[in-house]
Amino acid sequence: MNSKLSQLHKLEQLAQRLHRQLTFLCLSQRPITLGTVLAISVLSGCAILDPIQVDSSPVPTDIAQTRPEQVATNSSNLLWSSSFDEADWQQHWGTSKRKDWGLENVEIIPDPTGKFSKVLRVNYPARSASPTVARKYKAPLGGCQFLADLNLQPRDTLRLSYYVRFSENFDYIRGGKLPGLFGGDSNSGGDTPDGTDGFSTRFMWRKNGAGELYAYLPTSDEYGTSIGRGQWRFKPGVWYRLEQEVVLNQPGQQDGRVRVWLDGQQVLDQEGLTFRSTDKLKIDGIFFSTFFGGNDPSWATRKDVYVDFADFAVAAVN
């Protein structure tokens, strides 16, 4: 009797171990196959016994619900990705000197959280905000900016995804910019597009971590158009996966569209947008632009902070 109870206790422990490992895979959104389950069961020291039933059917891998590295192996839509392990990451990105600044605030480092191999860290010194604030008020220059065509051909539709984590001591103040997509002149800084010269679709953080898409469109007023403000929120010290999908309008039509996902959950779907008046204007790549502001010191960070970025990817849109 004691021997049977001991065996049952061991089986219960092994079953609990298997359950924990399968739960981890589910939470990490990794594909689970019959081979994976069998491998876990062998490593756990137990066999798959009735009444455990294993579903061996393939797991759907929609690009909106998978990590960028999964897209690389499971989807033919992936066009480009970067984990900052490249020997020359700027060459891999196809960065341009046009509109670039603040690269002294950038460093590639091992991920301190262990989630990724490497991250791109952008530093924002105390009192820093936009280049305008640095120039007019003799404040430090915080953040950075550059354009990257990713060595790809321009497209009418594109999806961008990446991971972002604000430092534990991050104070959002009034707001700031985060990377997005661009076309043409990557209009920003009060340069309203005319439908032929360019556009941009950066993300922004706002007060108390409210998120939004901040687009420069021909329909914008003096500055960019705030889309979906407060539809999601950021918290310091947490990794988030941000995705944006841009579909350019047909010239003469207001049928452009942007969609946004946070950690695989759609948080924004805005239709009826105008990006261009000519089909010569297309999506050219990533507008890596991040800083506090804003064009006056009220936007500036009060202390030294940073933001980590990881696992960038762009994919075609079906």
C-alpha cells in the first residue's frame, strides 16, 4: 500500500512538472507540437499516460499573435528582422545620415532582463527633450533619430513590430516619441505633408504612460495627428511588443488604414486616412525617432532615464 502511494505521489509530482512546463510554453506563445510534449515528458521522467490527451494539430501562427522571431520561421510574410546581433547593425538596417542625430546616446548591450540576447538602449539625460529644446535653451540632447530603409524596396503596405521597455525610474512627463514607419521626407517637427513629399507614423507615449499613434499626414494641422490616445498604456520596467500596420490610400481616395497591436492584442484600427496624393509616394522604412517632447522645457525629463528596444521586424501585409 505504501509503495503504491509513493508511486502515485511521484506520478503526481511529474504531472505537475509537465503542467508547469506546458504552461510556460503557452504563456511565451511558442508553438506547441506533439514532439514538444513528448520531449518534455521524457525530460520530466514520465510517460504520456491516459487520460492525458494530446492535440497534435498545428497551432495557427498569425503574424499579429506571434513574436517576430517566430514570424521568421513560421511565416513567408517576414521581410526583415534585427536582434542587434549583427556585426554591423547600422549597415543591416540601411541607416541614412539624413535627419540623424543623438547616436552618442545609443548603446548595444546585453539585455539586463535576460529576455533577449541584446538590446538597443537609448539614453535621455536629465533636462533633455527635443533638439529644438537643446538648441534654444542650451539643454542636453536626449534620445536619438535616424532613418532606415532596411535595404528593402518601398511598399504600399507594411507591418512593423518591436519590443520596448521603459526604465524602472521612467517618468513620462508630458510625452515623447517612439519609432514608427515613414515615407519620402519622413515629415515631422511641424513640417506638414502636402500629399507628395512624405509622411510618418511614429508612436508616442503621453502623460502617465498613455500610448498613441502620432502621424504626420496631409490632413494634419500645424503638427502631427494624434490617433488613439489612451487606447493602451505603458508601465516602467515592463517589456511590451508594439506593432503597427500601415496601408496607404489609393491616390484620390480616403481609404488609408493603420492598425496597432500591443502584446498581440489589437488596440487600434483607424480607417479613412489620407497619406498621399500620388502613388509614387510609398513606405520607405523605419523612422527611429525617440525623445521627450515637445518643443519647450516643460516636456523635458527631470532625471536620467533610458528606454530599451529589441527584436525589430517588418513584414508584408496580405
